[in-house]
Amino acid sequence: MEFNSTQTIWMQIVDWVFEQILTAAWKPGDKAKSVRELAVMFEVNPNTVMRSYDYLQNNEIFLNKRGIGFFVTENAMEKVKLLRKKQFMEEEVPVFIKNLKLLGVDIQEIVKMVNCE
């Protein structure tokens, strides 16, 4: 993974996990990679991965079974979609709307593009 400087590494790992869940590479009940495995895979400190896993557990995307590992929860897909939607609406939509206004783009042009007309 190529990390970027615009977002913390632990949050980029969370985004990577989100992708695994959204693409169904990781399904409900699947065991997640261990903290050590992911740390080696991404060449980061295990504490960084643990911070990601704590976030995922706090948001009910992962379930920690002590001594066994982390598992994808049954409703992880819905939780990820809600978190991603919230982030999209708070961060990306305002920038998009600002650009529409600055460029004088009519919203109907966008609607036609979305509807493939």
C-alpha cells in the first residue's frame, strides 16, 4: 500500500479494511488478518494497526474474540456504508457543490450524467 500524507496511516488502514468488506473479500464471520500480519504486510508498527482495529471494533465492524482474533461482524457491510456515506456527505459533497457553483454547472447536467441520458 502506498500511504498518502493527507490522512493518518491508521485511518488509511481502516479504509483498506472498508474496501475488503465492501468488495466482499471479507464476509461476515470471517477472521481478519492478525495485527502482526497486517503490520508486516503494510510495513507499519503493530500499534498503528491496533489503533485501526480499535476503531473498527468501536464502530461494531470487528468483534474481538480474546485469544482468537478479530472477526467481521454480521452487519459490518451496513456499518461501513453508513460511515462512508457520512464521510462523503460531510467532506466530498460540499466541495462538489462549491465547484458546481464556481464553474456555473447546471445541476440538470449532472442529473443527465447520473441517469446516463
